[in-house]
Amino acid sequence: MRTLYYIPLCAFCRKVRLVLGEKKLDVRLEIEQVWRRREEFLEINPAGKVPVLVDLNQKIISDSYAIVEYLDEAYPDPALLGHEIYSRAETRRLMAWFDDKFNLEVTKTLVFEKALKRFFISEGPDSNALRAGKASLEWHLDYICWLADRRNWLAGDEFTLADIAAAAHLSTVDFIGHVPWDKFPEAKQWYTRVKSRPSFRTLLTDQMPGILPSTHYADLDF
Amino acid sequence: MRTLYYIPLCAFCRKVRLVLGEKKLDVRLEIEQVWRRREEFLEINPAGKVPVLVDLNQKIISDSYAIVEYLDEAYPDPALLGHEIYSRAETRRLMAWFDDKFNLEVTKTLVFEKALKRFFISEGPDSNALRAGKASLEWHLDYICWLADRRNWLAGDEFTLADIAAAAHLSTVDFIGHVPWDKFPEAKQWYTRVKSRPSFRTLLTDQMPGILPSTHYADLDF
């Protein structure tokens, strides 16, 4: 059996979990409390981060980018990067958009301040950081609306890793109830379609000790 | 002709330039002062970042990860990700290691504080940040020694994007003269081999206004 070391509210782990789900690959999920810096874990990934995938051949693949590219090469059906070379470039541009830009400006700020900070430094959220994160989130939701208005899925005609990366990050912000869906109807409609996919189910039952998900988090008709 | 929008001391642009050089692809280099947020540039890349490649079909490819994956798909000889699926996963793990971890802990800190900060906020370097960056750099050089001691190139038998990403980041730190090469002989030996490749020549003549490169920067026998 495959094993995925993960943290429930980690957007990068969620991206990998969605890819495994879309490709219908079984996996055993193992929570890794990376902040404990467990020695056996540092041996399999010296970067000390999740996600880490141990595959059916007991090979270790670290870093969400390397894992999703590996899974798309090893299990090409369905293709999640796109078929044509420029579609693949557009999928990767948007995956990097969400994993770098959205992560830095929104996920890291809002989810860290509201949900994770207390685990690391026992401090409450910083209101300036929260304000900046919320403003950036609206800018990103605007961009998602712009894309969703012009394309079937975010990167084009096909459902790809661009949708998966975007939904992985947004789902963590939605968990803490900070997405103003009603102000961004096209983004909401796109997210509803992603959220209804069978691969998404695993994310909707996630629990984090000490944090309750927002009331509509698991609701497909939010 | 292809065009690459870039900044001379940007490690991510250097990664793309090395890939273009290894694949012997002609390119016109165009400096983009991203901090000016030029409207025509934001239209081709709303993330406002370099590198951006405009290819022979006038197609725009943004984000260094999307660009290098695109170039390796479009021009597969020489293959820079590796041939076998697990080698490719290892190459990508290390590329992410340097582009994420090394960038955050070393490049962003040292190169930003010493060379780029004055352009953005007209302030001198922060000595605490410099100290932290130097300590992290030694830890990373240790890891490069560990890899170089066990493998022909960083990711295995072949020269790959792992070597290119590592050298791209290190070369920016070397430009400002902050790599303690003599304390890390295996890393120095590996870097000498990368630096001697014809693809590297373009980096050695780079100039940054107001900053002189370290005396040994362009020297192949440093």
C-alpha cells in the first residue's frame, strides 16, 4: 500500500490527495507532526516537510511538485497536466501561481494566523496580517472569476492540476470560514463543481484539533 | 527569435538561461525592471514576475518551473530532468529544494539584503538577516557536499536541472562574494564542473548597476 505523510490543513498535501483521488489510487494517510522534527521522518525527507509519498515500490518521493508530476507520469489516465504542450505550460503556470503567490499572500497568512500559529508559538492572530491576507484573497478571487468566466476550467477546456491547486489552497481558507463566496459568484460556481467531485470527499471530513471547520465547509450546496 | 524577460541577478532567470544554453537555443535577453510594474508586462504576466519566455510561436510561458518543464518537453535533447521516472522525481525534489528552501533561507536573504534592497527601499542590509542567511548557506553547502560525495551529479549519474537550479542560486550568492568555498571542497569541485560548462558563460558577464561582482566571480580557477 502507498503511504502519504501529511497534515490535514496543508494545502500542498491536499493537492496530492486530490490527485490520488482523481487517479483512483489507494493510499494510507499518516499524519506527520513536522514541528516535532522526528528523526525517522527527517531521514526520509531532510527538508522536514510534508507531503511525502512512499509508493508501491517503497520509493520515497518528496515535495508536492515532484509528487504530482510523478503521479501524472506513472498513472497518465486521467491526464491532469493537460494534453497539448501549451496547455501543460498554462496548467503549470497556474499551479505555480497558487502554490507560490496565493500561498504566500493568502494561505500562509490567513490559515497560519487563524489556525496554525497557536501550535507553534502559542500566540493569537496578528490583525494587520489578517487584513492584508483578506485583501489579497479578494484580488485572487477576482482573478479566478476572470478565468472561470472565459474558460471551462481554470487552465482551459480540461480539468487539470490548476483547478486542483487552486481548490487545495482555497479549501484550507474555506475551512476557517474566510472565503467571501457571495461576492464572487463565478468563483463560487467553479468551486462548487470542484467540490462535488468524488476526489474531494476525503478533504471534507478532515479534522484539526482545537479548530472547528466553518458551518458550510462540508456542505456541497453552500 | 525567442525573448526572455529577466533580471541579471535573479536565480530563477539564471536557471532558465542555463537550460536554454544547455539545449543550444538562441534567445534575446530583455531586462524587465519588474518593480516598475509596466502595464504591457503585466498583461503578458499578471504575476508581475520574471522570468517570462516568449517562444518562436510568440506564445508566452511564465514561471520558471513552467518554462523549464516546457523546454524539456519541446526540446528533449539533452534531457535535463533525467530519463527514468524515479530519477526525474529526484531531480524535481532537488529543484524544489533549491527554488523553495535554499531561496527562502539563503538567496532571498543574502542577495536581497546585500544587492537588491537598495533598489526597492533605499536601506542598508539588516545584520541579523545576513547572519541567519550565512548560517543557512553553510548548512546547504554541507548538504551539497554530502550529495556530491555520493553521486556523479547532484541528482545521480546525469547532469540535470538539480545541478542547474543549485548552481543558479549559488551563482547569485557567489556574485556578491559570500560563498565560503574553501570550507566546502566537494561543493567547490562540483561547482567548478558546472561553471566550466559553455552554458554558464552568459552568467559570468552579467552586470548589475552599482554592484561589482566578487573578484573571483568570473574566474574558472577560483
